[in-house]
Amino acid sequence: MTKNSINTESLIAPVFFLAVAAIVFWQTNTDLVEKDIASGSMQYNAAFVPEVLATVLVILAVSQIVQIIRNSGTNPVSIDAQDDASAEAPTERGLAVRSVVALVLIALYILALRPLGYHIATPMLLASLFALLNVRNPLLLLGLSIGLSLVSAYVFGGLLNVVLPAGVFEIAPF
């Protein structure tokens, strides 16, 4: 790679996410407008949340592209110069295995959601995914899993009035 060349492989993901955002904007400004459900307040505007998420996606993708362009002039660090923490980075095969395990965990979560309920199944899924991402501190693992589960339950159950599965234990605080 020459000194000022951009690694085009590193641009694949941000460009893909820009394309997804473009599709979202196209859909919300054509189909939803034709159906007359893309106007009004946030409560009645079906395009509001997808457009907010697409905007966040665009901001993150553009910032990633800017970072890639800024780093294109720097020389890559040789493997010998890396410290021990980065030397333990997972291989491509390891990442592929983790992806498959995460997919299986999500499938199991979907199957367990109705019988166990949201408030039991979701912290279990999150704890499993955080462990898969090498979060080793048990207090951090437990805190993140339960905290994120409760925050999302409050947003969906408390603020948006979405009925979350209560399961056999009938846990439904919101």
C-alpha cells in the first residue's frame, strides 16, 4: 500500500450503512408519504423513528469514513510492534465463530422469550453476548445486562406502551 492510498476494504461497511440509510430515507419519503402516514407529530408519524435512526447511521458512517481517510497516510504497524493486548485480538475464524454463536443465542432468545418472559430472557441474552465480547468482570457483566434490560423495558413498556412478554412468572413492572 502506498503512503497516501486508502484501503478500500475498510470502506465497505460504512458505504453499506450509507446505502441502508439512503433506502430508509427513500422509503419514508415515497411510500409512507403516499400512504399519508409520514406527517404530523412524533406519535402519528411512522417515518420519525426510522429517519432518526438513519440520520444516526449516516453520522456514524461518515465519521468512520473520515477516520479511514485520516488514517490512510499512516503506515500500518507491524505485527512485531503490537502490544500483548492487541496480539490477543481474535482471528477471522474466531470472529466468524462468535458471529454464529451470537446468531444461535438470538434464536434461543426468541424461542425463550414467550415462556420465560422479557425480564428473565433479555438479561440472560445480554449477559451471554457480553461474555462473548470478552466482558470478564462479573459485576460489570451483571450490571450492564440488567441495566440495559431495564432501560429498554422502561422505554418500550413504560414510555411507548408496548406490551412485553411476561412469561410464566408474570413479571410486568411497566
